[in-house]
Amino acid sequence: MNVVSQATPRPAELSQSESATGQPSMGRSWAALVIAVLQAVCFFSVAAARAGIVLGASSAVIAGWSGFFHRDIFRIPMLLLAIGGSAFNLYLLWNAQRLRQSPAASWRKRPLARRERWRIAFVLCLSLLTLAMAATEIYFHRMLNHTFM
């Protein structure tokens, strides 16, 4: 009995999808990759649709609650808090710059790192934007509703 001949397949017995080394052929690998990509796209589209439904429903609920939170009892303290916070940030930036430029600090003065300059610019822009938005809110609220602030 020839055990070795039964264990190893002959070249005629190899399937078309496997090479002589027993590995899948390149055509089969590409097909698996294409199917995996299609399945990922399908999964993403289904997940995005469900996320869109959740986002739309939550937006509708929030829009309904916006009338409740737009009352003066909530709106005016939040406006004052935003104006105060942005004014405090501007004061801190001004004071830090004043202290850096003082003659007493000239001996220990070092250049600001790029990250520090970006942070200062970011805080400055956000503070100015907050003040502009608060002023716009006050202006349009007075024009449309004829109320103070």
C-alpha cells in the first residue's frame, strides 16, 4: 500500500483556486478583498442612517425645548456669564502681555513657544467672538422682541 501517494495530491487533482503550495490564488484573494470592502460600505451606510435618525429625533426634541430655555430667566444670566468670562480672559491676556513687556522682566524673558502663541491667539479669537455674538444677541433681541437685553 502506498501511503505517500494518497497523502499528496497530484497536479491534476489540485483545485483551480489553489496553487501547488496549497495557498489560495490571487484571484480568490482579490475577490475576498472586494467583498470585504463592499460589506464595510454597507455597514457604514446602515450605521450612518441610524445615526441620522437619532440625530434628527434629538434635534426635534431640542428644538422643542429651546423655547423653554430662551426665557429671560435663563438667557440673561448665561449672557452675563459669557460676557464676564470673555472679558476676564481678555484681561488675563492683557495682563500677561503687560507683565512680559515690563522692564523688570527683561532679564528672564524668553520667546514664547509656537504652541503658546497658538493658544493665546485661540483664546483671544474665542473671547472676541463671544463678545461679538453676545452683542449681536442683545441687539437682535431688542429689535425683534422690544425687551431689554
